Amino acid sequence: MATESIQPIRMTKYVSPQQEWKVIIAIYLYLAGMGAGSFMIGILIHWMGVALNPLPVPLIELFDVRLDLAKLPILWGPIMVSIGAPFLILDLGIKWRFMYACLNPRTSWVARGFIILSVFIVFGLLILAKSLWPFKWLNPESGLWLIPEGIAFVFAFATALYTGILLKATKSVPLWNTPLLPLLFLTSALSTGSMAIILSTLGTGLLSYHSGAMKVLMVGEQIFVVIEGIVLYLFLSRRYKASEQGRESVRLLMTGKLRYVFWQGIILLGFLFPIVLEWISKHYQSSALLFIAGLSLLTGGFFLRLGLIQAGIKDQIPMQRLVEFQYGLIKIPK
Amino acid sequence: MEQKVLLVDQQKCTGCRQCELVCSVYHTGASNPSRSRVKVVKWEQVGIYLPMTCNHCEEAYCVEVCPTKACHREPDKDNRVVIDKKLCIGCRTCIIACPFGQPFFDHQERVTVKCDYCDGDPQCVAFCNVRAISFVEADRAQMAKKKEAANRLADLLKQARG
């Protein structure tokens, strides 16, 4: 008979962060948010009819049909979400049962998220496929295509918002239990998404550094970063005052064992480096610096999700609190 | 049918963890406390032990967040909240949602498990030598006990705040 590991009597400390969701969930939230954000920006560029440069890539033919790659660098968001979704499946105890995950959409946000992401992936990939293949028999120039595009846009917005709602809906973690968290993840999705579009359009030559559209895109991205910074400040200050566990979570992030994730990953890579490097790149007209700023911002977006997930401390069990009061193990500050 | 609940008297508990062992043996066949549905929480520096079991809450967050309805209520069986292992996908959302630190992830079976009152005959109650855990009807007497505990907490809070 196989031996099983036996744990000692557990010494439950309410300052310990949750251990159930880890880096895999952070990757899932990041790819879903960034992919949805980039699709929203990309489809807006597509709707506004921005003049795009021809792509400097050789022609590719598939099944005797010449692929039109012109819109690929702005509509690849659903691919990112499609890559991110399997990470959620990877985190499940029994992976093949993932299709059961939509049975309780009435109250469960995991089930609603499964549906939201599925609809977005289907419609997003349809729009991407339409931009690649001519689909002449479906009349690609028809105004009716605005309907699936609109649905994809709405579900991209819902996906970006949902990544925060998923954490908020668990209720028992004070750090997550605030409407500011979905707002923070939405702004982060838009900032990382717009930066990802800047990098992909600049890298493929779809938009040149000096084009008007690129300038608008960069200003928009900088505005999203500033809004994200304000929301992050409000989020942390409100959570610090929310409850004992909220305060412990913020402390864990700012001065505890997650301080490197917070100061170097979130603040330095996610905010300071991109802002400073973008300013310098504008001054020296250097697209190389902009690339470094972009990669830094995208990395910071990942650390934001990772830090907030790892800092989630659950509310203290009421009975534990009662015992601690009864035996004078803790004092309430007067 | 009168609903029954598990009642824990923390002052009687000696921290022997017999409840964890019998729970594990009953549910998994293995004598492994880390797979039991009841957990003894302790404050080592003052020697206080508190067996924690599922409260089968009226408004159960685990039921609310479960995406597959694996975690559900059985009104005809002591109104208990149970997890159907055949439906559980092991997403662990219920573990994060429960304010009482309850459902546990069974690393052998790869699903989340929780107290099911051993189908009406809780083994932790049967084997607790000091009677720290009992399976009683949730009648008015228990309500009075709960009120007493709540009042005691309120008094302690007032004292602590001066």
C-alpha cells in the first residue's frame, strides 16, 4: 500500500494568504485581460478605418486562397484569450471535466466566465478569420458584419471586467472584495492591450512611428496607464482601511514577502519604466526604447495579477476570533 | 424533519485529533488526518484546541460559487451541504469562498471534499472520548446557546475597546 503524506496539526494563522490559486490563475487572468483589451483597441482601429501600411511579409496561400494578413496585428486578441483559457483548465483537479463548468450560471461567476470567454473566443476568432480569408460567399463588405463585431467587442469588454469579478465574487478575501478590483483589471487590460497593439503594429510596420494613428494610440495608452495608477492607489488605500485582513494583504504586498513583486514588478516595470522610457523615446524618436517600454509594461501587467492573487488573505474564521478574544490572545486597538 | 447540527464544545477538546483520524478512515479508508473533513485548529502557546467542521450554512457561499452544482444542499437529509464527487472539477473556488476554512482539496482524488455528517452518523461524534463534538437538533436550546455566544463576543468586544 502506498504511503500518504501526513500533515501536522495545522496552526492556522489568519495572516497567511490563500494557497489555492497561484501563478497559473495569474497567467490565465493576464492573457484573458490583455487579449480582450487588445481586441477592443484593435476593433476600434478597424471601425475607425485607420489607413494601415501594407505588411512587409511574403504572401501566404492556404487552400488556394491568398490570406490577407493586413488586420492580423490588430485583431489577434482572441488568440491570446484562447491560449490563456487552457491555463484555467490546467489548474483544475480533474481537467477533462472542464466542460461541466457552465452548469450553474445562475449564481457562479466561474460558470458565467466560462460562457463569456467561450462567446468572445468564438466571435473574436470569427472576426479574425474573416479578416484573413476573404469569405466572399459571406459578403465580407456587408454592414451586417457589424453585428458579430459588436458582439465580440461587448464580450471582450465583459472578459476584461470578468477577470476582476471572478476574484471579487469569492467574497471571503477582503483584498478582492471590492468593485475597484474589476475596474483595476479593466484599466490594466486596456493599458496592456493598447501597448500590445502598439508593439504589434509598430513591429510589423502596419503603423509607422510618426503616423497620426500611432500618436493617438500612444496618448491613449498613457492615459490608461495613469488611470490604472490612480485606480491602483484608490484600491490599495481603501483595502488598507477595509478590515484587518485587507490591511494585512496590503502590508504583505508593500512591505512583506511580496514587496519585490509589488515595487519591482508592478510599480517599476508596470508604471515607472514605461512612463519614463516612453517619454525618452518620444524625445529621441527611438522606437527601440518604445519596445523596451512596451515589454516592461506588459510584464508589469502580469505581476499586477500575480501580486494581487498571492496577497489574498481570507477573513478570519469567526470561531477563531471568538476564542482569541475569550483568552485575550489579541487586543483591539483603542 | 428536525434539522441536526454538529455542536463543538471547544473547552472540552484536548486536541487528540481522534476525530480527524476516524473521519479520514470512514471517508477514504486511509488513516490520514490530512484527508479528514474535520480539522483541529490550535493555539499552541496557550494550549487551546478547536475542532472545525462545516457549518452547512443557510446562505452557503460554497454552493453559490460552485460552477458545476457539485456543491449542493440536500434539504431531506438534515439540510446538509454536500459535494458530489462525480461533478466536482476541483477548481477550489468553494475553498476560497468559505469563511470557515472548510471544504478541503483531496490531493489523492483531485476533488474538493467536505463534511457530510457521515450520512447521519458522524464518526467524529461517535469516537470523541471527551464528548467535545455532539450531533444535536438545531432547536431553540441551540439558538439560545448561539445567542449566549454572540452576547459573550459582544461583551468581550466592548471590554477590549474600553
